[in-house]
Amino acid sequence: MTDQLTLDLPEPVVGPAVEPLAPGAMVLRGFALSHAGAVLADVERVAAAAPFRHLVTPGGFRMSVAMTNCGTLGWVSDTTGYRYSELDPDTGRRWPAMPASLLRLASAASERAGFGPLRPEACLVNRYAPGARLTLHQDRDELELSAPIVSVSLGLPAVFLLGGLTRKERPQPVPVRHGDVVVWGGPSRLRFHGVRVLPEGHHPATGRCRINLTFRTVLGLRARS
Ligand code: MD3
Ligand code: FE
């Protein structure tokens, strides 16, 4: 009887659930869902000014993921190394400005996850076609490690691999879908992570691809005192 009543109760409306992954790391399921159309329109405008390209790693390998950036800094890679740059090496111009709506989304996610508001200088936009993947790595080209990184997943589903602070730890698979937001900071900020090979598929919002945006605070207070 009590069970029947409980089953009939509506879900409480308290916003998306916070799914803990590890200390400082969590998934906000569907957090970006109501903004997905606007975010994808912003991505199209960014890509019109700074086209997606396949960067080359310092080891000389072409990345399977296509990338572009918006914000005052963009993450780039070539045979000389990884770095943040004010200029797009492909166009010689500054990266397109970070749309205010993207900033608000990233900052709201950071606050929802229990971190303060966010002022990221860089938004790296990754585009995965089926077959693309990101091998296990750390995000450590940023000087400001006290701010979390916020990641927004759109389009085809994928599997994140969440590793430890060393390569030895076996990564845990974390499925992410259209509209999911992952926040990682604090003790998880320097965990190894990657993305499994994207399976074939079609998504109504993006077609045959997955888009991921990562918001990065690079200089933090160093640029603001
Ligand atoms: C970091 N991109 O661009 S973050 C990257 O789906 C990158 O394209 C991912 O990693 C992508 O550098 C989004 C995935 C992720 C997951 C868990 C982490 C990064 C993490 C845990 C700790 C630190
Ligand atoms: Fe990364």
C-alpha cells in the first residue's frame, strides 16, 4: 500500500540530479538540455569564424577529434607542443568572443556543482565523428588549477574514461549523453581522462557527430589583479 503510494508520487522538481563521480567530480544530468539549441547555434557561429581543424600532437599525430575555440584564449597543439594562444594559428586572428550565454551556462553549472561562479578565458570545442576518440591525458596547460573545468556534451552519446592521478589507475567508464554537464575540480582536477571511440550513430540535434565544450580558467587571478 505504502509502496503503491510512493510509486504514484511525482518526482520532486529540484533541478537536475548531481551524480557524484569522485571527490570534486560530478555529472549534472541534462543540465544543458533546455539550452542545447542555443548552444549549438553559438557553436555554428564560432566555427564560421574559426573553422574546426584537426590539430597535430607534439609527437606528430593528427588528432581524430576536430577542434576550435572561443574566448580570449584558445588551446592549440602542434609539433612544438601544447599551449594556450590569443590567436588562431589558422586565421592569424583572435578567437571569436565567448558568447555570454555560454559563459552563463558554464558558471551556473560550476555553482550547481558547489564551486563558485566561473570566469573561464577559454572554451575548447571538440567535434567527434564516429571513430574519433581522445586518449588518456591530463588537462594541465592551465596555470589556474583551483578553478574547475566544466564540460558540456551535445549530440551522439559517448563514454568518458575517468582515471586517477596516475596512469596506473584503471579508468572508470562514465556514459554521457546530449545535454549532460560534467564538472571536475578540487582533488579531481588533475585526473587522467579520455573519451572512448565514438560509435556510429545519428542524433537529431547534431547529425552524425558529438560536440563537447570544455570551459577552462587558464590564468585566473593572475590576469585580474
Ligand atoms: C578531467 N575533452 O578536451 S572532458 C579535452 O569529451 C577533453 O571532449 C572531453 O578531455 C571531451 O581535454 C571532455 C572529459 C573529462 C572527464 C573526466 C575528467 C575530463 C576530466 C576528470 C578529471 C579531469
Ligand atoms: Fe581533457
